[in-house]
Amino acid sequence: MAESLTPTTPGGQSKPQKKQVCRFFTSKGCRAGDACPYAHPSGADKPVVQPKPARQANKETANTPTNQQRRQYHPPPVDSSKVVRPRPQVEDPRAFQVGQIQRRFKPVVSENDDGNTYAFKMSPSDPDFPYDIEALECELVVPKSFPKGSKAFLRVLNKDIPRGFQINIERGFDLVRDDAPDATLLGLLNRLDKRLESILAGEMAETIKLVVHRNAPSSATETQAAPVVQTPPPSPPRAISKPVLPVFTSQQKDEAKSKRQTNTRQLEARLGRLSSFAKSPDGFSYTIPLDSPKRSTWPPELQPLRSFTLLLPEIYPLEPSTIMLDSDSPSARNVEEAFKARSAAGTDATLMQQVNYLALHIKDMAIAPVVNEKPEPSVAHKISPPQAISAIDHATPQTQAPAAPQPSDTLDDRSHIKIIPRPPEWDVSGPGSDSDSSDEDDYSYDSGDETEDSAPPDEVSQPTGAPVEKGVLLSFPQLELHSIELMELTTLNLTIKCERCKDTMDVERLRNNVTGEASNMRDESCKKCANGLAIGFRADLMHSASVRAGYLDLDGCTVVDMLPSNFAPTCSECSTTYPAPGVVSVRGESTMAICRECHKKMTFRIPEVKFLQVSAAAIRASRAPGRKKAKENLGIVAGTELPRRGRCTHYGKSYRWFRFSCCSKVFACDKCHDASTDHPNEHANRMICGFCSREQNYRPEDCGICHAGLVGKKGHGFWEGGKGTRDRTRMSRKDPRKFKRLPGGQARKKAN
């Protein structure tokens, strides 16, 4: 069996069986050596590769394509009739970047020896950009060696942007260029556009202005034309008196330091969140935003201002605070001087109050202040009396002042009149210049009509006791005053309505605007549409013959109703005015007060409140006249119907409004009250009829004045809580009570 399994060769000899090759065998041998059960191949056992003939190899190589032959590109044939535009292999980087700028901004190009200048306007791409800048007027200077040699730089030419902020923008472009050296010019401008808001929010760069002092050109001519006057002997030099600096004690400095910290802390808490607010590292200067809704009334040179610098000394308020405006106009200098004078006046106003005063009264502060300077004494007054007489005697005739020319007929007719020259000190205009001129007119001789020198009627000052009749008149018809000779509305609370979105809001604590200026009006903004609103109140005295409480100046809104306000009555017995804050009253209430002097009981009652449009109040110049609107009644007018007769969306058959005792406001129903306020409603003990608009005590069914039904008409054929139809035969089939709880006999009869 074993012999049959052994393979044999054709010659009859047996061939040894092949073993598996050892996998640990290397060129140096195996670790097991000859004892390894696996085969160790030798060099003779490797297969011998026979080289192919050269002809056969060349033939196979020729038939097999190489990689280079496979990847070779054969372009399609080009039609000789078409002209192909030649393209440079490498485009000029300078021309490429400049071409992007030209395609984007369409600049005005100017060439010079150093390079090209591209002038264009770049508008901020941010839709919520907070600054009032329509576009940056830029000049991009690109040298000829750009970009390998010199670098491009930017110049800002906006006249409405202060030079310090222009420098910040130019430095911002340089920083963007240094951060991204491989970026193109268009990419640098796009990055500058994204960082523009943060650049303008930083502190303005410091600038230096060089002022050249030159002698006035008229000085030389005046020197030549001056007459020769005998000069007096030189007076001895006087010692220059230096201003005495105040000396403060350590206690005063400690109190000033504490007050300075309190004021600066309040200033930072109020304005620290604004983007344009900045504080210097040393704490001596603050950059504060300057904004006002009445910016259009400012002088033109101050309207571009968006901020100012507040300078605080170390010992403020012992030393006054000052401001710096980024403007070279005289109005800016006047504002700075007025602010310094107000701060040095010793008032207890905080820094926040000073900033608010500046924003509201910058128009008045820009007016040049009247400085009462003493006239410089003449040469005759500077010299002692004997020297003055000798100097006048030796003076040439040219030095004497020429006499005023007079007509010849005047001299002939009035030869007896002697003209006395006017003393030089009378020519100085002072506080009493008006009275002096009037006295002079009284004593001077005038041959003309006496009415020629009389003052025009417009210049005659009118009494300022009563306010000007304009705006909206606030009056209380049928006002009842008992033991009161005068009464004044000291603090007014109103409900107003926005003209744009018709949303209502409350305005509280309106004080008397005595001057009637627009700067003293209350500025508000609508909570719904952010429309600017302005409200002012000019109070008038009320007595038995006058029911006018004052006038309202409204801009952007209309008045709806008067809320509980403060009144100051004056006793008719001792003429003592009730002290502040007064007594609170509202429409329909009877209010009582006790005199603090004679203990007399004073009572008054306001049955109605009437708003009457007398004339147009403050009208914004920027608002163009719109289309004519339908006439709208102001507030609640007695004798007329309420809007929709007092009905609302919740109760369609309730023809009245209610005044709720929780807030003393008027609403159509309790649901309307809860939707408009943030407090729970309380019982309404007063109501306003929807047919006659008269306020009265609550009545369940009808009006106590016009007797109109306020709860709708009774229905027909329904139960209505027992007040309607009770007869089942006439009751409607839709009412379930027609068939409910029928007596037993009727139920059987109906069943049969």
C-alpha cells in the first residue's frame, strides 16, 4: 500500500515528497538548523527567469502603450476663421486689484509721479449702522511699486466727521492691511467696512491745531495816519499782579473727593452702556454722546456733533468742570464758556444734571454772552489833570474830533442853541442803555414829528401773567369753588394717544412751563412705533370767573383724558395757598381741603373736563403737511356720543364706559381694563353714558341725565333671568325653559 502511494517517475524511480517551506528561514539560516521539519530552500531552487529575445521584447513594447502616451492631450482643431483673444499667462496683480476697485466703486482717478489716487464714496453695509454717516469720502493712494514695494494707504475727507475720528479710520485701514498682507484692496475695504462701527466707538485720536499769530494789517496804516501828539513822560513799570489761587483744606478736599466719586459713579451707571461712551485711563476725562430730539434747532455748525469731552479736575467740585467740543466755530466756544460758568456758579447739580442741561439748552448756550466790560479810559484820563490840560493845549488841530455837521438853516434859525459835546463814557452800551436812550430822546430837541422816535408797538413788553393762547385749551366747565379765591393746577397727569399708531400711554407729573419754550417740553417716545412725542403744559389761574386750567403744547400726539392731578387752592379768608404737593382730584369728584392758616374748609368739584384746539402747537419743520384727516374730538366731550356709543368687542349691548376705582382710568369693561393694565380690577363706582358722554354715579340700567337705556333692549320670547317672557305659550321654542319642569297634568296631556 505504501509503495503504491509513492509517486513514481516515468523511468521507474521514486521522487521524494516536497515539504512545506520554513517561514523562519533567512539568508543566515534557521534557528533549528537541520532539525527543522520544514524545507530550507537554497539558491538553486529559485526559478530561473529566461530573458526574452530583443525582437520579441521590442514587439511587445511597441504594442503596449506607455503612461505618457495614455495621458497625452490632443486639443481639438481650431477654426481658422475665428479670432481667439490672447490671454496672458500671468496677470499683473496691481492691475487686477485696481480693476476690482474700479468695478466696485467707479472712482475718480488722478495720476501723479508716485502712483494713482482713487477717490470714491463707500457706504456702510450694516443696515443697523448707529452713526449718521451716509458714506465715507475716501481717497485710496496706490503707489506704482504696489504690491511688491510700497503699500497702499487710505485718506478720509468727510467734513462732518471730526479729524480725530478720520485718523482712527485711516489707522484702522492700516491695521487691517497689516493683519492680512495677502488680501486684495477690495478685501481690505470690505474688512474695514465690517470694523467701522467699532472704530468709531473708540476714543477720538488727539489732534494738534497750529495757529499763526499775525499782526493786524490795519495797524501799519493806523500808525501812519495817527497824528503827532506830545507823549507824556513814561510812567514807572507796574508790577504784574498774578491771580491768587484758592487754598483748600484737607477736609474740603476729602468731601470733594467723595462727591466726585459719587457723581462719576452715577454718570458711568447711566451712560456706561452706550457705545460712544468712553473713560480715560486716568479718570480725568469722559467722552459722552450728545444727542437731542431738537437737534434741528441747534446752530448749523453744532448739528454734526455726536459727542463731547467732559474734563473733571482732581478736586472737583472745588474746581469747575469743563467741556471740549470738536468744532472751531464761535458757537462752540460760547457753549464751552457757558458750561464752565454754570459749573463754577457753585450749584449743587450733579454731573448727570449738567449733561442733561447741556443737551437741552445748547441752543441758548451757543448765543454769545453779554459781557459788561468797562470802557478803557482815554489818554486824558490816564494822565494826571495838569498833564492832560497841557497835552490838549499842545495838540494839533488834526487831533481834535470834528464837529457834527449841521444844516445851515438850522444854525441860522436856532443860533441861540449851543451844542454841548457828549461825554465819551456815555457812548458805552451797558445794562441801562435803553433807559439812557429814552432819557436822551426826552431832553433832545427834535423839529420833526413826535411819533418818529416812539418805540414800535411790537417792542412794548406785554404782561407775562397769562399764558399765550395757543395749543390745546384745558378747561373745567361748571367748575364749583367754595371758599376758594384762586386755584392752580400744579401737577398734571394725562393719557395721550400717538398720532401714528393710535396707541395710548400715560404721562405723569407735568409741571408748569412758565417760559413756554420748546426746550422745556417733556420728550417721550411711543412704546409701539417709537414715534417721538413732546408734551408741555402752561398753567393758568382759575377763579370764579375763569375755568381755564391752562394750555397743552402737543407734538406727535393728541390728548385722551385727564388722570388724577394735583391742585393748589388759595383760601378766600386769609389768601393762603395750600402747600405742595396740593390735593389730588379728578373729574366727577368733590374734593375738600383745610386751610393751614385759618382752618377754613375749602371744597371744589370738577364736573367735566374739556379739551379745545385753539391753534396749532409745535409743528416739526421736518414733517411735511400730510393729507387732510377727519376731525377728531379731543378726549370726552359732554353732549356727544362716545366712540361706538361705548360698546366694545366683549359686550356688544353695553352702551357706557366705567371709571375703575383702582386706577381712576376709564375703560369700556373689566376685560378691557385687564388687557391694558397690570393690576387686578376693582369695582367701578362711576360710569360715562355712551349717548351723552356725561360722567355720573353708577346706575344699573339707564343714564341719570338723558335717561337712555345702557344695557340694550329687552328681548322677546326668552326668559332672560326672569326679567323677560315668563309665559310659556309666548316663549320661543329656542328657550329650554319652554319645555323644562312641566307640571304633571300638562305632561300627561301632551303625552296623550
